[in-house]
Amino acid sequence: MREPARRVFAAEYNRSEMKVKEGESQYAPGYVITPTGARCNRLFVVGVLTEVEDIGREDSLYRARVSDPTGTFLVYAGRYQPEAAQVLSSMEPPEFVAVTGKADVYQPDDGDTIPSIRPEAVSTVDRGERDRWVVTTARRTIERLEKLDQLPEEVEERYHPSLNEYRDVVREALRNLLGEERHEPSVEDEPEDGEADPETGRADGEQGRWREEPPVEDVEEWDFS
Amino acid sequence: MSADKKLSKALEQVKQSVDDFSERELTEELRELLEYGVPPDQAAETVIRRKGRSDPAAAAGEKKLADAVPGERGLTVEARVLDRRDRTIKVKGEPREIVSGSLGDETGVLSFTSWNEFPFEEGDAVRISNAYTREWNDRPELQVGDYTEVEEIAGEDLPPAEELSSPRDVSIRDASRAYRPRVEATVIDVLDRSGLVMRCPECNRVTEGGECSEHGPVDAEPDLRIKAVLDDGDSCIQATFPREVTESLTGVTLEEAEEMARKAMDRGVVQREMERVVGRAVVATGRVLGDNFVALDVEEPESSPEDDARELLEALQ
Ligand SMILES: [Zn+2]
């Protein structure tokens, strides 16, 4: 069974610091668990592409920033995401983009966690599709908030998510869509990637867990007949 | 005692010791015995004994289609035939005629296979007794076997066929339960082998290098399609958009796609053009075949995101 693509606002996703694997095998799917309990093997995000940079050394490694009304997603496309890398490198920010990709958490040495997305598909979209994504993501988030008291214990203990805090995230996103409130990104909204990437984020870097690995969990049974 | 009184007396007695069976089924069996002059209490005992012998846990009895599960025995349903196809399959090397199709009632839809004659047409209401179910693509499939009885009924309680086969709004998770599911979802990926494909004129299979896996070298005909993933954040399904749907979704006709490929001398440009639908929200009406959603019609969602946003905000206050 293919994993569905979860809908999570950047403000929530960027606070994720749990990654679990289902089963022992190297093909077992991994999930980033967000504070309200979304189990993300795959994510679908729509937002404004604000920046694309090639931060690779020998091979290209593109880092793109995709901004939603609540924060910024970090998208990394390297040699195992050639199509997405090509599309991203040809884009001229700012543009509305849709990104489908694998959820990942990158851990540099300092113990920090930086949630990111390894893209499988990237495409330009219009404002209408961005708005629809905000509505769907608001709905999915509200659904998770309704079940917040049923969070698995380890998720509850890790995050202690506050209902009001995440309701505010949803409100902020919806008001932004309606033009009722301009979002001023605060420093906390931006994931702190900064200088860490050249140190640890490289395909040849030995430190840190962010490494360019073959996307083995992408091996899924599809009938193309 | 009148015949009716005898019947209701016997039925009361049976119902005290037997559940999991439809009243209709019990009544039929009792009536038959009473018609042969068996006294009511003996008729009741006979039926109780009969039902007790068959494993009550395994005998499904009468159910609505939505309640059927794989691996049932003794299943009785009343439903309308929504479609039927005659097929010839090979069983141990011997050709065998079978009938497969879909049944519908007000609760849902169920595929069926009949291993015997099935002299009913689309729209007919039938009562199928003592059928069994198998699992097929994670869904139950009703089997009409040697011990299954099928009879035509008036079907006054069943919605008309047009209603049963009209589009039904469902989530992707429930798409395979509807005969004509209509789902609201987003195209989150366009898979390889989308765009221009060549098809065998005999069997419609996609050819590779001008060869059909069944018919060998053929004069293949061009077609345009998209293989996509539809996803609503909760579930996803692989979908096929046939030519008309692909043309309306992308604004690229088959002729234009051929022209693009000719100019670039590469069919890949059409694939990349198709990939631009990633991110599009759609309302897709179609049919689930196996694990594939075949889209027959794709539209833009009607609701405005602004209205939806206002509604959600209000609910949050
Ligand atoms: Zn052929």
C-alpha cells in the first residue's frame, strides 16, 4: 500500500523531532511524527517558493524554501531526486509551487533537529491551488486536534502539544488566506539550517544523519498494466 | 388452526432458539414443512435442528451489501444487478463460461462472480441465497456457486438502477465501496508512462517498440493518458485519466502532444507536460477496478477556498 501524503502546516512540521521506523527491515517505511500526531512518511505542501540554492560541492544539492502562511518548509533535492532537482533549479522565485515528497528529519551534531522534505514531484501551481491546500491542511489539522487526547503516550510526552497553540496556527493560516492578517515571519518560524549544511548535510559528510541515501522506501508495489 | 397461525406459532418457536437467520429464510423453510402436513412444533424443531447443525457463526444469513465481509458462507442478499459481463476463463485447461458484474443496494456495491448460468440483466432485482464470499483486492466478492439460488424479485424496496449507479460522494478510503465513486482529492504525483503511449489496435494494450505482448508487431495507434496518484491527506489511490479527461485537464490535445513529441523528437516532453498537473485539486468521478481508479470525468472543485476558510474560522471561534 502506498503511503498517503499528509497535510501539515510548516509551523507544526518544523517542530517535529521524532522519527520512527515501522519494522526492522531496511525497506521498512519511516515516519516523522509531528506534535499533533500526524504520521508523515510522505508530505504534500503548497506554498511560495522563496529561494533555491545549490549548496552541493561536487554534485548538486538544491535547497529550496517553500513558505506557507505559518512558516517555511525546507526542501532538499540531490542526485536521488534528479527530476525534482531539475524542476527546482529552473524555477524563478517567488512562485507558487506544489511539492510532494518524503518526510525526513535531519540531525546535525549539536542535537538539533531540522525537519525537511525530499521531493518526489514538484510543480508550479496558481494561487487557487495554494488556497485549497491551506483549507485542506486546516481541516486535517483540526481533525488531529479533535483527537489530541488520544495521542500515543510517547508522542504526548515528547511534545505536550497545546490545543490552543495549534488552533492559533490554523487560524493564522486561514486569516492569511482571507487577507485579514499579514504574516510577519518571526525568527522562530525559520528552521535553523544556516551554516550547518555545508558541514553535515552533504552527500559525502560523515557526521549527522542527513545523508543522501537511496530512497529505498520508495520501492512500492504499483501495477502499471 | 389456520395455516397462517400455524406458521407464526412455529416461527415464534424457532426464533427463540435461532438467531443469525433471516425471518424470511426461516418462514420459507417452515412453510414448506407445514405444507407437507408436519405439525407446527415438529416443523419448528426440524428447522432448529437444521440451523443448529450448520455452524451458526459461519452462516452469514441475510445482509445488506455494505455488511458483507470476505470469507462468508450461507449469505443471502437482495440487490439489483448493476452490470454483468460474460467471460470465458480457463479452469484446469478447460474453457469455462462465467459471469461477473456488480450488485447494488441502498448501502453499497458488491462485485460478484457466477460460476453457473446467470439469466438476469442489468436493472433486474434478485434474491441470492446461500452464496459465499471471497477476498479480492481487499474487498469481499460474492460467489454464486453450485448451491446458491438466484431468483428474480419485484424489488420494490430497492432503489432504481439509475439511482444506484449514479455518482456518490465518498472519500478515497471508501471509493471501492461505491459503484460510481466521486472523490475530491489532489493530484500529488504523475507516474512514469504517462503522456503519449502507443496502443495495439486489436486489444488496446500499450505496446513497446511497436510490439504488443499478445499480438506481436502491430500498427500501433497513439493515445494520451495520465497515470496519477490521487490523495486527500488520509488515503491515496492510483488513478488513470483516459484521453478525454487528460485533454481537458491539461489543455493539451492528442494531436498537440504528437506535435510536441515530433518537434522535440522525444516523447518525454509530453510526460513532463503531464507532470504539470501535480498540485491540482480535482473532483474525479470514476470507477475502481482492482486498485486503480479509472477517472471518467474530472472537474474543478465547486467550493471556493475563501468560503471554506470563513466557515472553518467561524467553527474555530
Ligand atoms: Zn494486442
